[in-house]
Amino acid sequence: MPEETHISFEEPLRALVPITLEEMDSVKLMNRIDTKYLTDEATLLGILSDAAAAGYRVLVAEDARISPYDSVYFDTDGLKMFSDHHNRRLCRQKVRTRAYVNSGDAYLEIKRKNNKGRTRKKRTGIPIGELPDFRSDEAACRYLAAHSDFEAGQLQPTLETLFERITLVNPAMTERLTIDTRLRFRNIRTGLETSLLDAVIIELKQDGHAASPMKRILLNHRVKPARISKYCIAVTLTDPSAKSNRFKVKVRQIEKTINHKITVV
């Protein structure tokens, strides 16, 4: 992949008051509503400045305000989980392993979405060496069978995603914001790789009964909601055999936002 130029957010993030993981996890968001947004790195600078002025706090974990993530998604030979999303099936799942690179912690995660649009995530710890493939771990395989519709033998490693995440919390502790930058993808089955260049994917997790200062900030920066799945966008870009017509519109939306053509190698 060609060398990319990115904006550094370390200095803007120092303007935000830190919050620990323990403090953040002490508040549970009941009746939660999740909304995704799409923007670019230059716009994010302004959003972070306004967030600091509004009293937002930034998660500091392992002495870092920006946390690298490494995830591997698993799917069937026929990409059932990808296809269920593409075909708008309301009840669907995703299975992945995820490593929090700074801490060295790793998990097997199962995400289930129901017909009410609610997503529930369950996870169990695994050795970080099992990030590429957990299927030889009997305990992890039992966990998968207990919490998903799949057996480990039905799945294979499909796609690796890497990105850097910033997490913000509002002063009232009624909403959280995850901000993913430097998104890179490697398709394990096809060998193709790509990145979303300076695209930024934001997810706002808020209490359904509380006012949202961040929604106002995003609106002021002309950042609108966007339904985007990192896994589905990555498969669309890196697997020419996957039926992905609906997601190609999302790819064009990303290219329009960053004003650049996404390339695959």
C-alpha cells in the first residue's frame, strides 16, 4: 500500500480531561441508542476542539489517549454473516476475535442484532496468540456454540481489521463516543488489502432519554448519520466474488467524504 499521511490528534486530545476505564464503566447506559457517523480527519480536529469546550472527557488506557485495535472476523465458506447484513436480515450475527494492542488483552466476541435494532455483545477472554484463529481452543469453541448459531467448524478466518480508537464521554456520563481512524483491512481469503485513508467512523452511544451535546456538535460540523459496517465495507472492497451491490453505495459515500478514490492491492 502507498504511504499515507495522517493528522496527529495527540495534541488536541490533551485539551480534554482524562477519564479512566473504571470511571467510564461505572455508568451503564440504559435504553441505549447507537448512531454511526462518517467524516474525515480534518473535520475531526474541529469536533475534538468543540468537545473539549463542552467538557467532554477522553478515555486514557495504558497511559494512552489513542488505542490501537486488531480484529479478525470469522464467517462461513459462503459468507453467511456478510450476506445476512447485505440482504437486510434483521436478526443477524458477527463473530470476531479482538486484541487491545496496548494492554495485550484479547477476546472472542459474538455480536447479535435483533429485529428491534438492538445489538448485544458477549465476549470471553482468549490468549492473544489465538487472535488469528481461536478454533483450537475448546473453551472458546464451547462459548461460541452457547452464544451463537454457529459451531467453530462452520467458520474460518475471513478478514483482519486494524484501526486506532479515541473514546470520549460527556460530562453527565449519559453518552459515549468512539472515534475510529486509520482503518486498514486485510482479506485473509483473497490476500487483498486496502485502507479508508483519512476517513473517520464515529459511533455515538447515548441514553435514549438524555439530551446529546455531541449531536449538536456533529450537526454544526455538517456530519450526518451513516449506516456503515467496517466488516461489510472491507469485504466489499477486498472480495470481488462477494455479492455486495448495496454496500458499493457506501463505498462511494466514503470516497465522496474523503474526496479520494480507495485503492486495493
